[in-house]
Amino acid sequence: MNPEIKKRRAREIDRPTWNIEAIVAELRDIRIKDHETREGPAKLPSRKILVRIMEGLAAALFPNRLGTCRITCEGVDFYVGHTLDVNLTELLEQLRLEFEFTSGAALIIDSPSDLAAAVVSAFAKELPKARALLDTDIRAAYDGDPAARSIDEVLICYPGVTAILHHRLAHVLYKLGAPLLARMIAEIAHSSTGIDIHPGAEIGESFFIDHGTGVVIGETTIIGKNVRLYQAVTLGAKRFPTDEHGALVKGGARHPIVEDDVVVYAGATILGRVTIGRGSSIGGNVWLTRSVPPGSTISQAQVRSEDFHDGAGI
Amino acid sequence: MNPEIKKRRAREIDRPTWNIEAIVAELRDIRIKDHETREGPAKLPSRKILVRIMEGLAAALFPNRLGTCRITCEGVDFYVGHTLDVNLTELLEQLRLEFEFTSGAALIIDSPSDLAAAVVSAFAKELPKARALLDTDIRAAYDGDPAARSIDEVLICYPGVTAILHHRLAHVLYKLGAPLLARMIAEIAHSSTGIDIHPGAEIGESFFIDHGTGVVIGETTIIGKNVRLYQAVTLGAKRFPTDEHGALVKGGARHPIVEDDVVVYAGATILGRVTIGRGSSIGGNVWLTRSVPPGSTISQAQVRSEDFHDGAGI
Amino acid sequence: MNPEIKKRRAREIDRPTWNIEAIVAELRDIRIKDHETREGPAKLPSRKILVRIMEGLAAALFPNRLGTCRITCEGVDFYVGHTLDVNLTELLEQLRLEFEFTSGAALIIDSPSDLAAAVVSAFAKELPKARALLDTDIRAAYDGDPAARSIDEVLICYPGVTAILHHRLAHVLYKLGAPLLARMIAEIAHSSTGIDIHPGAEIGESFFIDHGTGVVIGETTIIGKNVRLYQAVTLGAKRFPTDEHGALVKGGARHPIVEDDVVVYAGATILGRVTIGRGSSIGGNVWLTRSVPPGSTISQAQVRSEDFHDGAGI
């Protein structure tokens, strides 16, 4: 370093010297050994921009409730059209970044831009269907919770609705071949609600998660119509198949199938490619790794009351 | 669409055509069938503005700790008064939106503006009491956690304190007849802490939730003084009464009563209108659906050690 | 109040009078009785600024993935150096606030500024080591989750990675004597991920938490290499020793030791200063308060299928 600069820097009172050059060099050495540079520099999609896009798409789907301004009957279609226009354009750019990034890994034949345009177009067409599905979900939440006072309270307050709103859009992107954006959107919802739904999960209409914190729904889960889950329910994998080198086999159906009209109470854990038959009730804290026929009611072992060592806790 | 515009649009390279007009029309058709338009356009309270109001009110209650600037002894009352003034005015507008919205549902006789003014006035009068209660909660957190190094660490770091701060203010609004804002404030805290306290719950002084993620406290819960909960505790409803048409009966006492000096350890689930007697300890992961007398200690069945199928998990 | 102002205020239509002066006075009286004023006015570190600093440090550690702009091979070191410079300077100020604040409690001999400078300098030196450790964690996540499609998906999406990234930096600050900033950083991650790792916990390389919501790891926990946890796992304290006055003894080893190559499945609770021997598997929902030898596999009691009272739930 230039000695003159060094001298001046030493005179800065509030900003001591930290030898940043050495740290930069050490970090560079680590990056060179690391996976990151194997694939070269690139720009990944931005979570912050995706948060904004999701807010915009939600507002376009529910303009009178989630829109950002007071909308008249006359003005609502203008608002919806403009909001879609802006946010689909933003989404296009984020998709392009995903495809540009993964194309480095040679998975893609089309140009990232063309592919992104095709995906946005297909995605946009699915939006009315997503809105119609979400209406069934909101109605299910209202019908299923004695504390719900109005449809609108459900829409603007309930974390379960936030989670399924994100999921329904993320799932469309997942099926259109944009798994990275899909996962990022799922994690935006996970972060704000504590509900972790993999974008690969197939979920039927009238789906309701109450409270929701701690819910986990795995990638290959299939959920029928009119299913209700409570907080801390896990629909997970039981075992992970490995190949001859001991490495995990990626993908593969490994999560539960939950048929129509099932209720799963708080804390229940259902693992593996099992089927929960139509109309079943799975009790709180139940641990279940086998299929159950339609109409089953499953509960956990009863609690014993006994001596309790005072102070046992966390 | 004007053919000239169509041509120009086709020349936009980075912005392909998505036929937004058709999507807007489809979305309109869905809205017309839907509940949303039944009640006509309106503007709902804004979660983002409520987040800001809550930050402001917290700063007014704890100016030296949660205030946004360095405050002198001389200046503190000016800061508090100004911060109250600004944030109560903002709250007034949000309340007006709630009442305007629900007045469409004909539940309200007074004008939304008058009602909002009366509620803000009553709310403001309750703030000193809320601060005094919160001081007992913060002290309980400090006394109850061996990892707590100072009262101030507790106040600015602990999610349990964030949750009860939001709850104490939300509960005042709930009792004053503003259940929508109250619920929105509760969900702001739920989102940032994983602690879900319905604003209807009655909670006595010196209340502490440690760690907190996954805690659920239902609408009609009553909690005495000096109660401590750990993460993932549920104080919930056991069954939901339905009317002759099978629809849920809204409201109605259905959650536990927890008397003074009770501790509930992590993961315990207490359901129904049961009473947990004064001074009881409820052990981790216990599932409890009956009342227990004062001084009870309840633990779960002991775990068996046995063969374990490798790889069983999520 | 000046009567003229009073009159003018009464004419404000949208802003009724709330008698703020009386509320300010009541709040002042409460503060005077309270702990807060015992220590006088001060400015505490800012959570919002810490969020920004953590984003900056993460970008400096992973410039090509978490950086905010498209970075060329030539430009990357400039970006890293500048980002470090800016964020370490911001950190310096936050550290100064912590030390100034705690120096009021007479725990510190050096001047807050000198101490802050020394801590930032030592902290900066640890950054390359933190990056190298994080590379092992990211690799462990990729290897351990069949749903993970790429290293980069793991880095930018997985809440477990966000949590360990915050922890590795918070832990450095904790060991350097800045427990308040360390705890604030831990709570930033807790809020966004639902994963609560006390900054005091010692965690070896290749650590992976999947899903993560509800995980709690206590202050004196020690975790070896290549350990995997799932959601809602608690590594907590069993009992809290009290002194002769019944007050909690602060500090003291009270959380588990988890040796290398251990997997703990979802919902398991391990309490007290017990040792989980190398290579053990702890099954889902297990409640464990004793040590287990290396290679143990522990599962919970099997669930009974039985009559289930319909509607039992939350």
C-alpha cells in the first residue's frame, strides 16, 4: 500500500486499520478451492425482489383486499392489469437469472431469455385458476376456525393463507421448470409463517393450515381436497435411499399421500410413502409410518400422571 | 387493442406479450362470483403501517431502550409525547378503516370516524398500565432464564418479550371492539417470533415465554400471574361445537384456564376448557385434556430404548 | 397548555384530543420506578443496522452468490474489500454502543471505543475461517437432503444455512466479549428461520439443520463434526440450579454434548449435560435426559391405534 495513504489512514481516529487486504486475499484463496468458483461468477435471483413480486401478484389476485390503494369499481381492472404487467416483467428477469445460472450447468437447450418468456406466459395463464383455488382455501379457513370472524380477517391475517398463496404460485413455477424460484418463494413464506411447504407438493382445493408454525410438507407429498392441518404437523420422508456409493438418491416419491377430508391435529408426524385414507382423523402428536384405511381415527398413547422431577424442562 | 400499439409492443424484445387483458377479464369473472365483491371495494387496514405503529408505540413505552435516537434526560418526555402523537394519529386512521369496513356488514351504529376516535382515546389511557405490566414480564424473563445477562438484553432480544408487548396492546384493542387490528398485530408478532397468541387471551402479570417458536394460545385462554411457558406449548381447544347445520359455533369458552405460578415445559399440549391448578408443573411433551388440582406435577410416559430403524426421519 | 392552542386543537376534526400530556407524565412516573432509569439514558445497538451488517458480511463471504450486483472475475476482490470496509465500520459503531452501555454497569476497564476497535480487528481476522466452516455446512446440507438440487439452492434458500451463517459470526463475537450483539444476531436468524441457536453454543464443521422451525440449541451445548438435526429438536437444560436465595445461578454447563456423526430426528428433546455418543441416531419425538453410548439408536415408544374422540384437536 502507498505509504502516504497508510499514514493518512493511521490518523483516522474512529476507523482503525483491520488489514482488509489480507482478509480479502484469504477469502479469495478459499473461493478458488470452493465450489463457488467452479461455476464462475453469476448473478442469482434476488429474494428481496421476489418478495416484492409476490406482494404484487397477491394484490393483482385480490385487488380489493390486498391492493395497496383504495380502488373504485371502475378502476379495479386497470389496477389489476397494471400490477400484473409490472410484476410479470419483474418475474421475467428473475426467471432469466435462474435459467442463465442453471444453463452453466448445461441442463438447458433454449436460450435463458426465450425460456423465461415462455415460462412467464404459461405462468400468467394459470393465475385465474390459482385465484379460484385460493378462494376455496380461504373459505375452508373461515369454516374451520371458530375464532375467524370474517372471510377478510382470514385473508389478511392468517399465516396459513399466506403460506398456501405462496405455495399455489410457487407450485406453478415448479411444474414449469423453475425449481429455484419456486423454492425461494416457498422459503419466503416459510420465513414469515413458519410453514415449510416444498413447492413440489400437490395440494387439492379447500386446504387449511391453522396456526401453522412448524408444519413441514415434503416435496413428493400429495394432498386431496378439503384437508386440514394444525401447527407442527410433519408430512415427511421415512428413509432416504442411497446409491452404491452411499450418496443420497435425489428425487423419488417418499412422502405421504393424504386423501380427501382428512384432518391432522397438532404435532402429528406422518412419514414415508404411506396413504392416509379418505376422511381419517390423525390425533395430536401421533407418530405414524404406515398407511391407514379410509375413516380411521388414530390417537397417541395416553399420558401417565406420575412423579415429576421439579425443574425438568428446557 | 389499437393495432399500432400492438405492433410497437411486438417490437419490445425483453417484454413478450402475455395477453394480460384476457387474464384481467378472467380474474374479474372470478371476483364477481366471489365473496369479495359481495361487500364491494374498500380499503383494509395496512399491515405495513401497523408494523410501523407498533414500533412507534414500543419506542414511546421504552424510550431509552427502544427509541430510535440518543435521548437525553431533558428530552425524553418530548420524544415520548411526539412519538405518541404521531402513532396514535396513524392508529386512528387504521381504526377508521376497520370500522368503515365492518360497518358495511352493519355491525356498527356510530360513524366509523367517531368510533375510531373514541377507541384511540380509550387505548391511549391504557398505555401506562400496559408499560407497568410489561415491566413485570421483562423482570420475569430475566429471573427465569439462566442465559439472560441483563434486563436490557431481555427487552431488546427476547422473542417472548416481543410477543407479549404486541399482545398487551392487541388485547386492549380487542376489548375495545377492534378485533381485526388486534388480530393483525398478533400476527405481526407471530410472524416475527413464531409465537401465536390470540388477542382475546387474558394474561396476568409476570408472564414469560422462553424461546417461544411454536407456542399457540387460543382466544378464550385465561392465564394467571407468574406463569412460564416454553417453546411449542399449545393452549388449545379440544372440540369445536357445531350447530344443527354442522357449522362451527363461533366464540364460546373453549381454551384452558392456567392459574398463578404454573410452568408448562416445551411441547406440552393442553386442550379444552380445563383448569391447571395454581403452582402446577406440566412436563415437556405432555398431552393433557383434563383439569389438574393445584400443585400437580404431570409428566409424559417414559421413553423406551429399543431397536431403531436407521434412517427413519424426515 | 396555552388556551389558544387548546382552542385550535379542538377545531382539528380528524385528530381528536387524547390528553397526551397526562399519559406522558404517567409513563415518566413508571420509568422512574423502573430499572430503565436506574442506568440512565443510553443508546443501544440497533437491530435494523445489525440486519444490514449481516447482509453485508454474508455478501463479502459469498460475493458471487449473496452479493447484490453482478460481479466480474476482475472486480470481485474490490467488491469484497469495499463491502468488508463498510460493514466492519458499521459493526465498530454497534460494538461501541454495546460497550458504552455495559460500561455503565462497570464491567469494563478499557474505553468502549478502544475495546470496540480491538474486537472488530479480531473479528475480521476470523472471517476466512468462518467462510471455510460454512462451506462444510453447505456441503453437508446438499449431501443430506434428497430435495436439494444444487449447492447454490442450498446457500440461497435453506433456513438452516441462514441460521448457521448467523451463528458462526455471532459465536465469534460472543467469544470476543460482545454477548449482546451476539445475541441480537442470533435473534435476527431466529426470527427469520424459527431456529434458535444461542451464540454461546460450540458447533463443529459440516453441521446441517433441515427445515429447522422450532429448533432450540442452548448456551452451553457442544456439537461435534458432521451432526444433522431436523425441525423442532431441542438441546436444552434439564434443571436450573438456584442459589441460597432461590435465584437462578447464571451460566454453568447445563446443555448436551453431541458427538461427531450424530443425527437427531424431528421433535426430539435432549435435556441436561448428557453426552450423545458418536454416530448415534436419536429418533423423532424422543425425550432423552440421560447419556447414550456411541452408536446408539433410540426411538420413542410405539403409537397405539385406538378409539379417538372425534374433534380432539386444537
